[in-house]
Amino acid sequence: MSETASPSGRRKDDHLRLAHDQQTAPSRRNDFDDVQILHHALEGLDADQVRLDVPVLDRTWSAPVYINGMTGGTDRTARVNRALAIAARETGIAMASGSVGIALDDPSTAPGFRVIREENPDGFVMANLGIGRSADHALRAVDLLQADALQIHLNAVQETVMPEGTRDFSRWPQALEAVVAASPVPVLVKEVGFGLSRRTLTRLHEMGVQLADVSGVGGTDFARIENARRPGEDYSFLAGHGQSAVCCLLDAPTPAPQLLASGGVRTPLDVIKALALGARAAGVAGAFLKPAYDGDAEHATAVIRGWLSQLTELMALFGAETPAALTGTDLLLRGRVREYCELTGLD
Ligand code: FNR
């Protein structure tokens, strides 16, 4: 596999490098900072009582945090996938691949994705594919990873900034319906860092989508990444566009698919806040890319182990024996989040 010379392969390597650069940028404030957990000094539990496992559809995940879809398709990104897959196996958390579209178009790149299943034969693995692909591609994506679920990403803002991106989004709903009907495993629809609105979540529910990751703004910013990659016209005005995971969760309709949250989850405290706002689990991309960037599986494993141990401690501190119990947490909403609630009529 030597895909680095192809345009798609170069794009994957660029994404990895530019997303990693964003992790080291100084200002990382986001809407999770406007969610404050009210401290109750006598409500804590014994950490030994805390259970991290969480029901997701008809399965149980061992923890309410997972490695979100990132990469694959080049030698460089295969090393990152290998490190993340080993970390997922060692810590027992679920993991998604990056978009396997490149491997469907060029099978010589498939080993960089297969490594995820090879290193983690019994784990919960999700295959990721962009919206707009056929039902046949969806089946091939699931088959490639022997996947337990299929992540379909909606990325209209990213496509708009990409010079080679599509400008025709009109057939996405029909394409998604066909994939949902054909998929042998549950379909999880996600954004890539711009958020899923109330209206979008309702449409997904009506299409029979059972699981959605709101993936909001405030973490890795693909408008900035694509803008940095493109020559010529400047699209930097789209940086920061979209809704945060916090606002998406607050604004989520009922009924809706089961909700996962990602986008700017920087610490175990952000995971707790996402769960308190109704997410089943929180997805982490950029913050887990950081330790896996050089292919260091031990470092990635140690970081994720640390998160799971801190999650347990925080749940004891906040008096929640299970992730579901966190939905009873007293929260104060400040700043931009409060303004969002006021403007959208949420109280
Ligand atoms: C991503 N993301 C992503 N999402 C997706 O559905 N398919 C993909 O192929 C990719 N590729 C990708 C590459 C890299 C290097 C990163 C960091 C991220 C988006 C990711 O799953 C997530 O939605 C956003 O990154 C927001 O989460 P974080 O990074 O703020 O935790």
C-alpha cells in the first residue's frame, strides 16, 4: 500500500497533520465551558460502585466514550489506525474507522483499514463512509471491517470548502434511505463538526436511523482544515460555523435516534457533561489523535485508560452510579449556550 502519491491519499495525510496542528493551538475554549455542574458536597458515591457500561441499541458498550472516525488509506494513517485499534482493544472501547471510501475506490489501500479489525477482533468496530455512496458501497464498507455498525457522515460544509468537493447535496436524503434499507448492521449518522439540528434529527428518525452523533462545532474544524489545503479563494469565514454538541443535545427533539455526542470533547469532564445532557456516549477524535499521531499504541492506550479511570472518579464525585444516572445532574447554562437556548425558545 503506497497511497501517499494519489490526491485522495495526500488529502488523508493533510487532514491528519492539520487536525493534529489544531490540537496544539492555544485557544481551545468551547461550549462545554458554558455548562457548569452544580457542586453538591454530600452527594458523592464510592467509586467501586460506579459502572461505566452503557446500552447502545441492542449492544452494551463497556464505557460511554469511543474513538470517533478519523483516518486510513495511506501508510502514514494506517500506523495511526493500528495504534488506535490496539488502544481500543486494550481499553475495551468502541472505535470507528475513517471514511473507507478511498479503499472502495482503490482496494490497494484496504489493508490500512483492515488493521482495525485485525488488531481488535472482538471489539465494537464501526465502518465509516460518506453520504452519497450507494447501498452496494455500504455493504462493502461493512464487509471490509466486519463492522458492528456503519457510520455515515454528513459533511456539506467540508465539501463546500474542498475544491474537489461536491456541490450537489440534493440527493443525499434518498441516498441515505437506500443505505439504511440495505445495511446489515445499524446505521449511525454523524456530522463532522458542524452539528445536527433539531430538524435534521427529526428527519433522520423518520428515515429509520436509530443512532446519531451530533458532532458539533468547537473541536476539530474541517472548514479551517480544508481552507488551509486549498489554493486561491479564501473560505476562512466558515470557520466556527455550525452548532455545538451541547446546543444540539439541548435542542434535540423527541422522538429522535439514540444520541451520541462529539465535537470538542477535550477531557473526561466534557464526556460527563455530554452524558448529563442526554448523550449515550461521547466520541473523541482530535484529543485521541494526539497520542496516536506517531503510531504509539502504548501512549494512546495509556491516555484512554486515564480517561476511563477519571470518568469513574468523576461519576463518584457527582453521585452517578451509571452513565444514565448523570441525566439527573444539576446544570447551570451560561454565556453562548444560554443565549442559544433563549434564541431558540428552549427554557
Ligand atoms: C475526522 N473526522 C471524520 N469524520 C468522519 O465521519 N469521517 C472521516 O473520515 C473523518 N476524518 C477525520 C480525520 C481527522 C484527522 C479528524 C481529527 C477527524 C471527524 C471526527 O469524526 C469528528 O466528527 C470531528 O473531528 C469532531 O470531533 P473532535 O475532533 O473535536 O473530537
